[in-house]
Amino acid sequence: MADVYVTGVGMTPFGNHGPGMGVSLAVDAALAALRDAGTTFAEMDILYAGAAHPLSPRGVFVARELGLTGIPVQHVSNASATGLAAAHEAVTAIEAGRAEVALVVGFDSPETEMPTEAVITGEGHHPPVVSFALWARQRMAEFGTTPEHLAAVATKNWNYARSNPFAARRAAEPVTVERVLGSRVVADPFTSMMCTPWAKERQRRCSARRAHCPGSTRDGPFGLPPAHSNPTGSDPGRCSKGQSWAHPSSPATRPPRP
Amino acid sequence: MTAAANLPASRDQATGQLYVPPRRFAADGSLRECEQLEVLAEGTLASWTRYRDQCYGLIDLPEGPRVQALLRDGPHELGATYVGHRGEDGTVVFRCG
């Protein structure tokens, strides 16, 4: 079974980009990943497009913008795990030898306005914030978790986001536990600053390939530590079939570490 | 006060496992057909919250299943017995029994 490596990553900022932006956002993120890998869409053997919202555009429309190369396009939808599921499918295809280089695109931006909460409640479920609040209150009763504990997690996230140019919400001033606790109650024990802004959608993607030369000096995806070193040091900045892929992170596609 | 509602349920006759809401087949993948039945909408409140003027809860039924439920207006008491009543629109809403 072939080894599989992530050779490039890219994303666009989280945010409410409005309806009808799905293809554009997906293409922008795909371009960032392809540039990060030093390759083009022409080098791709297959595209996996992941979108959880039923009104997000299908992957074929993303592929059409990137190039009419005739490669297989698979649309993946698996709720909150959609992006990971799409990446998993790409890894499986490469391991199986059906592809050498794959592009994975994850995005969600509905073509027409339909709140994600409406999609979920329409399937007969409670609103997501209710389900999470019920679990949180159960945990509070069973284990002594307090609102301050929950707020501390949210506070940490808010403050990391302050230095992340891709974050949807970047506070001008450092956020405190007291401020998080004092924000509007959405579903007890959750306040608005503990909750996802539903209107925001996200996009991220990466390309994966089988590397002929093992290893890389670059970081893994999304700030994870590198999984390998690159003893060859060959052909930095390029990712195409049969080549190694060691090159520095692109500041245009990778956020600075907090 | 109206009587407690019945909730559709099913039981795996091989293991005795009760499912609420009902399943056609046992959860173990054996494709064993379950017996379809109803259970009383009565149990213990395990958690609750309020969202947009509606109270929601988790109710532990005596035979094990934990169900998501709509609650009447609160406040509510964890550990108390709650009984579900079916409204004219068919919706079951629980209140402290």
C-alpha cells in the first residue's frame, strides 16, 4: 500500500460570504492549496469535494472552474465530518493505486439562504445548540463542570482567534472569562460567545499525493508538527507526480501561529 | 389531566433491548426483526435547557432508553419524574408529574 502525504494546504477566511459564493470560495481555496503544493489542477488524478449543506454547490461545478480535464469528481457529504471524510476518500484512492495525486476541497456556502439549523431541525432533530446544551448540563450535574469551565474553553479560542487571519471572529481586545459569561444566553449554560455563529461558513482543502521520496521539512497541515523529515532536500517548492515536495509554508495560505 | 401518552417503541426479543424511537432491526446488524410496541411516556429528567422560549429535556425511561423531549415552561428539576402528554397536533410535551 502506498504512503500518502499532504503536499499542500490552503483556505479562505471563515465568514459569511453570502449566498451563491460556494464555487468561488472552493476555487479560491483549491488554488491556494495547489499553489502551496507548487502544482496545478492539470496534475490531479481525482477531485473529492466535501460539502455538508444540501444547498452548497456540487463538486462538479468546482471542478468545471478549475479545468475541464476529465478527471473523476466525487462529491462527499457526511455532516460535520464531511471534510475529513473527503480527505479519507482521497487517501483511500491513493493507497489503492487508483490515483497518484488527489485534490480535496471542503466548503459550505449555500446557493440560496437556508440556515443550517433549519436543515437539521427539518430532519426531526432538536436545534444543535439544544442538543449540546443538554449534554453540557448533564455533564455539569454528573461531574461538576461549571459555566466558568465552559467559558474558559471559549475564552482560549477567542484569544487564539485574535492572531488568526482566517478566523471568523477576531476580538479587538483580549477576551476574558467574565465577558464570555456575560454575553447573551442562547441556551443555558451556553452564551453567545460560546456558540458558533450560524451564518458563518467555512472552507478548507488540501491536496494529497503519493510521494516517491519520503518526508518533508515542512509542517503538516493546519499547524500540526511535521510527520517526516526530508533527507533528500530535492526539488523544493514543487509537487508533481514523481517529485518530492519540501518547501516553506506560503504566507498567503497559512496563518501565522498564535 | 389527560393520561400519559404512549411512545412508539420496539424491542429486540433476543436481547430484550428496548428502542425509543423504534427500530425495525436490532442494532447489532443481525437484521433481526424487532417487536413493535408502545411504552408509557414517563421517566426521569436527566437534563434540560431553554432555547427561544421552548424548554427541551432528556428523559430517562425506566427501561433504559434516554429520549429527547419537549418540556412545558420551566423551571425544571433534574431527577424528578416527568410525564408526557400528547397535544391536539400530536406532539408529546412532558411536564413534572
